[in-house]
Amino acid sequence: MATAAAASASEPEAEPKAGPEVEGEEDEVKAARTRRKVLSRAVAAATYKTMGPAWDQQEEGVSESDGDEEYPTASSASSPGEYEWEYDEEEEKNQLEIERLEEQLSINVYDYNCHVDLIRLLRLEGELTKVRMARQKMSEIFPLTEELWLEWLHDEISMALDGLDREHVYELFERAVKDYICPNIWLEYGQYSVGGIGQKGGLEKVRSVFERALSSVGLHITKGLAIWEAYREFESAIVEAARLEKVHSLFRRQLAIPLYDMEATFAEYEEWSEDPIPESVVQSYNKALQQLERYKPYEEALLEAEAPRLAEYQAYIDFELKVGDPARVQLIFERALVENCLVPDLWIRYSQYLDRQLKVKDLVLSVHGRAVRNCPWTVALWSRYLLAMERHGVDHQVMAATFEKALSAGFIQATDYVEIWQAYLDYLRRRVDFKQDSSKELEELRSAFARALEYLKQEVEERFNESGDPSCMIMQNWARIEARLCNNMQKARELWDSIMTRGNAKYANMWLEYYNLERAHGDTQHCRKALHRAVQCTSDYPEHVCEVLLTMERTEGTLEDWDIAVQKTETRLARVNEQRVKAAEKEAALAQQEEEQAEQRRRARAEKKALKKKKKTRGADKRKADEDDEKEWGDDEEEQPCKRRRVENNVPPAGEAQDLEAETGLFGKSAPVDVTPPSKQKERAAALKRDVPKVLHDSSKDSITVFVSNLPYSMEEPGVKLRPLFEACGEVAEVRPIFSNRGDFRGYCYVEFKEEKAALQALQLDRKVVDGRPMFVSPCVDKSKNPDFKVFRYSTALEKHKLFVSGLPFSCTKEELEEICKAHGTVKDIRLVTNRAGKPKGLAYVEYENESQASQAVMKMDGMTIKENVIKVAISNPPQRKGPEKPEARKGPGGPMAPRQMYGARGKGRTQLSLLPRALQRPSPAAAQAENGPAPKPAGTASAATEAPKMSNADFAKLLLRK
């Protein structure tokens, strides 16, 4: 077989020389590289076995192969002239991607998905040595999943040739079973160890592996059966007369444990055993069956639920904690962590149980170490790890190395770094023997304090733009240690001076903390000095500091000290009162100024309404005068038929209507044509105005009324349509829609209920989509009587349990997004951000049950592709909303802006059209008046415009006759 493979391997060597495109040394190298690619892909398993670990150091890449059937086929199908360009193109593409991934990992070594992609590409390219290095590097940072370990183990098993390789595989198995509880890996481990039974100590090795597997996963109700059966089959295969008792023992041990398919195992034991089953075994079996019935509801809940099943596992854990069997408690925690390895709260609960109940050093430290590898961003896990290591007497060098790893873990908040530094400094402080004046441990503690301050200043502040320790707690602890334990008040005072210079001198509590330290470990003179400085610097509660100073001088000071203290406190308090009076006056002035500006705006609106009313009256008089002029001038009806028809019916002929639309350009849309005469239109508008009832709201019924807005203006009979919707919340007394003077629905209404409970229930309908728009439902509150009432606003603070998702496709629904998000935790709410018309904006907020689930989702979902859109996911931290801009601040570069009222409610947004035909337009500085009313006047030229001569229909006729 090896000869056939070697012969087939030699055939492709001659092919490149015969090909027309292969010439010279470069072509030979390229052909050899092509052959290596074909070998690595077509017969990977056989090639791995043949080449061994150092395959990449071989010049040709293969020496022999026992896959003689597959290899010739692959070599014959890999003619360089036909396929070489395909492999070269694919190889170049993969190499570029590999380089990109390696560069990305050099920047951020904690990018989990980047590690996985790099391993996949290297394995595809056949770069086995690099694959080993990549897997090794990833396993040092992260625990690997069962799938990654099995893939790695299968690759290494296929390449193992001798006893040294087998030992290397054994080491990998030992590492694999420590990451997570994986029954499949234990089963593979047992089966692989059976293959080495012929070596020295092979039988003992197999039994050792299976016994450890039973202790690890033998209690697994659903998957433990496979381990028991594999162990029994092995013992049955090598059984001798003296070994029968071993099989009996395995049957009895298995039947005493609650496992699925126990009945089949019992029947198999009855069939296998030549003697009757002992009564004690039957009793143990029946007891295990009863226990299985108690566990079945929890196991069935896990089977029915979808991953990660955190809630189901939590309920199972609570049940096991009540039962109190440590082995089973440990097992259910491990099972839960397989699917919820990125949930810090679960790791904390597990490690806390081990710290308080089992207290087994190796087990406790192993779980703590795995916890920080799974959730390195959680500072609480690192702090607990350091405490556990100290509790179990771990060497100081290991502690220091663990702390350095914590600093490089990449916490998400500045305060996290302060917390981990405090935990490590507490540990260092407990190592010091303060009975000695100086020691190596004390110097190390002081050096660590100095390094902590420097680290927080240089690293944390630059990264987060905040100190993380605004109250200087680390520096305060250092000062307390120097004063109380080292009797070094000079160093403590220097530290407190530094604390005060960092912006803390204005706080009374900081000064009082320093004063208490001086009282306990200093002297009266420095206490007095500190309080005098506090009186001068404190700005939040100066009265408190003054009172403490006077109390001290009353009990300890001389008359001179008392007089100085009274003088300073009175002067300081007088200055503070003066500043407060000025601040109050300034606030009152601002309030008065705002009130005056509001009054000016009210007067401006009133003047505008009066002017509009005056214009309407003047327009009516003008139209009457125009009609009289028309009658005088238009005696010949035959000469102006179109003009007369337009005046009478207000309907231009089809051709003229099209010309008018082309002239005016009314947004490219045809306006609806009203065939009603003007007199009838006026009568109908007046009738509508008379028919529309005025909606009056009784403020005494606010508690049972809700205000509904953002409804479609085109909604017909809104009262009838909305009533069934709100009747689901309770009995509706009345629905009062709001109409304009012309009878158009204005998009909002009042809904009055019979009971207050129904009104509160109706608030849950907020944002419900009605006719394609999100309906807003809010409490009915009179803001003139309740100016402090705040309507609902979404939070603008950091919400660690909530995610902000951007870049979503507009077609993504809430259900689709929930299906994606619930794979990483329990989703409490999802809100798709829309505009006022209900159209999606590609943004969403996803609220999880806790911040650990949100952190897990960020790592898993950021950069995910949804419907060809790459989304971005981050912890929700909206920017602060700016307050409304003050009127006086709205100024342009040349001065104050024009009043908003000059251009209407929406500013200068309406299309300003001149209805004068182009043929009649004359260049003139004065604005002519159009047929339909006065043309819009620019700001600042109102007086000039009013003096411009007005043109009537008769004037237009004279212009036409003049031509």
C-alpha cells in the first residue's frame, strides 16, 4: 500500500515538466506547492499519519501514504495546467485573510471569534504547525468548547505515530477534560486509552481513565450511561475467571445511581448474571428509580427548552442545593456552565458554594481559574480569585502573576480597575508584619500603592477620560496605613495634601475625614490647621466645618484661638451668605427675564393673529372691488369666455390647468379641483365650522382620562375606531377626538374611562401601531397646574443590562431580532426605534435580565451579519439630551436671527410662488401683487412692500390690451 502511494506520488512530479506553461525553477516550486495543497485536502487523514508532526519541514511535503485508493485520484485530478490557477487564487486569498487575523490578534488577543477563524483557515490550508500554535495560544487565554477540543484531538490522534505522540495526546486529553464537563471527550479519552493497552501499564491506564470519567460525569442522568456501558464493555472484553467480580461491581454501582434507561440496564444484568441478583442491589436499584422520578421534571424541562436554558438550570441548581449532595451540586453547576460559560453571576454562585462548603483547594482554585478565563471582563471574579488563592496559601509569585493578568483583562469601567487594585493592595497589606520598622513586604506594599496611583492616572484616565477614583480612596487607605500602622504621620499628611489638590478641597466630608485622622494619630496643632483650611475652602457645607472648628476650640483652645476661630467662621459664613443671595438674585432675574420673553412671545402671537384677521377682511373688500371692475370692463362676453368661466366656476379648461401646474410647479402633484362656486364654498366652510363641536376637557377627570396622540390625520370616525381598542382596558365613558375649525381630524383625542384602574391599564397601549403609526398614550395632566410634571423619557444613563444595536436592516422585525438575542440570555424587552410615522431607523434597544447576559451578547453579536447588514452592538449609554435652546442664544453670525413668526410655524419652509405669468413679469424692485393675494415679503422689507401699488384684475386686463 505504501509502495502504491509512493508510485502515485511520483506521477505528478513528471506532469509539470510536460506542461507547456511550466518552465524554469519558479514553475517547479509552484507545481510542488500545488501538489502539497492537493495532498493536504484530498487525503488529509492518510497524509497526517504519514508525515508526522514535522511535516512542514519536509521539502516535498510527503514521503509515503497508506491511502493508495484516494491519493492517485486526487493527484490525477490536480493537473497544474488545469487547476493550478484555482489553488493559487484560493491560497492567496486565504493567506491574506490569515495575515489580517494574525494582525488583529496582535492588537487584541482577547478576540475569541478571531482565534476561531484563524484556526479554521490554517487547518484548511494544511498549516499544521501553525494550527498547533494557534490552538495552543487560544487555549492559554480561553477555555475551548467541546467541539474545538474534539477537532484538535482528532487531528493529533491521526498524526500520532509512536509512544511519544501518544503521551502528547494524553496530555491534550487531560487539558480538555479540565475546561468543561464533556461526556463525549471522556468517552473519546477512554476509547483512545484502550488502543494503548498493549503498552506498559496500559490496562491500569484504561481503568484509571474510566474511573475518573465515572467520578466526573457518571452521575449525569442523560449522558452518564454511555460511560458506564463503555467501561463494562471493556471489562467484559478482557474478562477472565478472576475478573468477573469487576463486571458485577460495575453493574451494581451503576444500578445504585439514577440514570435514564435504568430498567434496560437491570434487565441486562439479570440476563448476564448466572446467579440471582442480591436483595441489597435490588433495594439500591429501587431507591435510585425513586430518585430518578424526582429529577425527571427538571431533566424534561432542560430537554424541552432551548439553549442556553439558564432559567431551567437555575431551578435545577436550587433543587440540588436543597438536597445537599455535593457531588450532584457540583455536576449540575458544571452542566449549566457548559451552555452559560459567559454568565458571571453563575460562576460567582458556583465559586461561592465551593468556597463555603467544599473548601477543597484544587477544586476551588480550578473553578476560580476557569471563571476568569471565561469572563475576564468581570472584576468581581478576579477579586474572588485573589481571595481564594490567598485563603489556600498560594505562592506570592503566582498571586502577583494572576494580578498582572487581571490588569490586562480589559475591564469595561474605570471603577473596575480601582476595585482590582484595592483587592491586591489589601492582600499585600495582610502580608506585612507592622511590628517591624521596615521589611521587604512593607516596601513592596508602598511600591504597589505608588504604582497603583500612577497606573490609574496614566492608563485608566487616558482610556476612560475619568479617574475611576474621584474620592481618592486608594490614597486615603494608604494614608490610614501610614498613620495607624506605620506611625508615619508625615507621609499621611503628604498624601492628604495630594488628595485635596485633586479637586476634593471643596467637600466638607473630605476635610472632616482628614481631621479625624489627625485627631486619632496626629496632634492638636495640625487638627486646628486642617480645620482653618477647611473653613476657607469648603463650598458645599461650610457651616458644618465651622461648627467642628468652634467645638474643638471650645474644648481645647485658648481665648486667642477662640477669637480667631470666631472671626474666621463669621467672615466665611458672611461671604457664603452673600454669595447665596447673589445667586438667588441672579436666578430670580433669569426667571423674570424668561417670563418677560414669554410675554413678548404671547404679544407677538396676538399681533400676528390680529394682522392675519385684518388681511382677511381687506382681501374680502378687494375681491368685491375686483368683481365690480370686471363687470365694468368685461362687457364683451365673446372676447373673454375663458376668463368668465374661470371666475364663475373656478375651473380652468384642461389645457390651461396643465399650463398653470407647469407654471406654478406645485410639488409635481395635481391639486384637487373644487367645482363648487366660491359662495357655496364659503357657506359650506361656515357650516362645517358651526357643526364641529368644541371639545372641552374637565380637568377634574384627569385621573380617569388618557391623552392619545400621533394618530393618522386621515383616520375616519376616530371615536368609533378607537373605542374597541381601549375597551379592552376597561369600560370607556367617552372618546373625544379633536377636530380643526374646518372639520379635519387633528390626530389626537381624549379617552375617558369609568374607573381609574382602566386608565392606568390603557397606558400600556403606548406605542401600539394604529394604521401604520405608533399611537402615543400618556396621562392627562394640566401642565399649567402641574409645571413639574415630567412625561416619560427613555433613560440616558449607562444601562449595563441593556444593549444598543445599530446597523439593522429596515426589514428586520422584533421577532427576528428576539430570536437572535435570546440565544445569549433571557430577553426582557426589545424596542425597535422608529420615527413618528412608525418607519424603522435600523436601531434597537435589547434589555436582558442582568448585565452578565448583556456582556455575553455584546461579545457574541457585535459584528454579526443580519440580512447582509453588519450590525454593531454595545452597552446602552445614550448621550445626554441637550435642553431647549434659549431664544437669546439663537443668533447668526451677523446678529440675532429673524423672528420665527416671520415665516410661519415651520420657518421659511413653504414654497413661495409668484402666480404672475412669466410673460407679464417686469424687473422691478417693488414686489407686485398676485391674483390670489399678496406675494410673500422678505424679512426687513415689510414697510416697502406695503407701499407697493396693488394690481387688480382690471389692471391685468389693461396690461394685456397694452400689448
